[in-house]
Amino acid sequence: MSMDPATLMAIAAMAVVTWCTRVAGLWLVRYVPLTGRGAAALEAVPAAVLMSVIAPMVFLTGPAETIAAAITLFAAFRLPLMAAVIVGVGAVVALRLLLG
């Protein structure tokens, strides 16, 4: 297998640009006062990103994963985060064994 130098340069350039955008965002947010709606919007970003990753798994996979997601959601309201994760993983494993 050989790699074209132009391809490697393109990949490296994309990595540098991606890194620069992340660093620039962190640098710029220091100079912008965030209060009210802006702060609330930034606080909601991690949950929105997490849901965009989880939602396809919940709705586009089998019944074991969908049921396990519901169990995990219920556990997350009652238990600490790590315990909810353990319950979720255990639910997926058990339901996959039971449902096939």
C-alpha cells in the first residue's frame, strides 16, 4: 500500500484547520461576556451533541437497544451518572441475550 504525498498533505492541512477552529473558539469565548440566553445556549450544547449521537442508535437499531435506552433514561433520573451507564450497558447485554 502506498500513500500519495498530496493526500497526506491534504489530511494534515485539514487536521490543522480543524484544530485552529477549536482553539480559536476557546480563545474568542474568553473575550465575550456570556450571560442569560447566550450562557444557557452554550450550556445546552453538550446535551444536544450527545442526543445527536444517541438518537440514531435508539431509533434505528433493534428492540434491545431501544428498550435499554428507555431503561437507561429512567436510571439516569434516579442514579448517579456512572451507575446509569452501568445499568444501560447491563440492560443492552441482557436484552440482546434475551431477545437475540
